[in-house]
Amino acid sequence: MPAPAVGAIAPHAGYLYSGLTAAHVYARVVVPAAVVVVAPNHTGLGHARAGGSVYAQGVLRTPVGDVAVHEELAAALLAQCDILEDDPLAHEREHSVEVQLPFLLARRPDVRVVPIVLGWTDWPRTRQLGEALAAVARTWPEPVLFVASSDMSHYEDVDTAAAKDGLALAQVERMDPEQLLAVTARHQVSMCGRVPSAAVLHAARLLGATRADVVHRSHSGTVTGDDDRVVSYAGVIVR
């Protein structure tokens, strides 16, 4: 049965490849009316000076319906965190937020979201963002769910990907966001949303979450039949 959660990590590859793992996450969480999606900036677009780009106003259009931006929550986060800026350019060709939207709509048709994409790799800014997310959520008058958008290893053989993912997910399960960044850098784990995941884990920990459960893992080879060069996926729920 779905249950409330503080945060989640869900993949953002094509639905054919990673949709099953994402579905395992969203089927298990109660999606509130307010969701913050924290994702990597794959394109390098954007003007945010510190690398934190918020889509702060308007509507996000998808083939299955529109999702309104939670403008009040976005404004609160911008006021709380000086490394975030209203920067719609960074979102123009970025897929890592939009892939999450149909799942959120399916679970909560009236959902409003705050999309954030990040362009840094260091712990100090990640810690600052996590603290800001927690500070705003702590006093917000409705529940807020934080979703980190991330795939795992990219273009490794299936055994190497599984081993590297295991190193990263061990830190996720320990709820140690600083070590998640350190381990993924040290072992060259190409987890594209490691910074969003670390920020969400830090925020969740500050809000009292005590566990992060890996609920599903998969990889592209299960669809393509090619295990020599896979992209891998993991779904995590933080409570």
C-alpha cells in the first residue's frame, strides 16, 4: 500500500527502459499536492551563477496533461537559498524533470511541482541546498515530497554496473549524502543524479527520516538484450 514518504529517488531514462523501476517507486508513495523534483542539468544551459536553476512560474506541458508549477513553494525556496535562481533557460531541453511528471500526475492529478536542475558536484553547495529544502518544508502548511531524478551507471557491462551501483546505493541506504558524493567520485560511478540524490537525502535526514530503502533495480539490457553496455536504474524511498 502507498505510504507517506519524505523523499524518493527515481530514474529518468526512456520509459521503455527505466519506467518499471520508476513505477515501483511511485506505486509505494503517497504523492502530496506539493512536490519538489531535484534533477541534474544534462545540457549545461542556464544562467544561474551558482548552478541551481529553478523553473519558478508557469505550467509544464506533457502528452498526458499539464502540471502547474507550485509558484509559492518555488518563491519560498528561492528566498531561502541564495544558490538557487529563477532560470527557465536551464529547463528548456532538460528531460530529467519531465520524465517524472506523468508518474506524479497518475498518482495525484492536482499535483504542483517545483522543478530544480543542478550544475555542480561539490558537497558544500549540496549541503546548503539540502538545508534549505528542509527549512522550507519544516514550516510549509502542507506535506512536501522531494524527488531526486537519477539514473545509475552509464555504458558499463552489466556486472561492472551492478558493482559500482552497489557502492553508491550502500551510501544511500546509510543515508550518508556526503559519502555518496565521495564514493561516486572515487570509484567513477556515473550516477548522473548523485548531487540531487545527496541533497534530497540530506534534507530528508534533517526532517527526521531514518531509512532509505532500495525498492527496485534494473538495467537497459533487460530490454535490449545487450549486457555489454548498459545504463542501470534504481528506485529508492526515504522515510
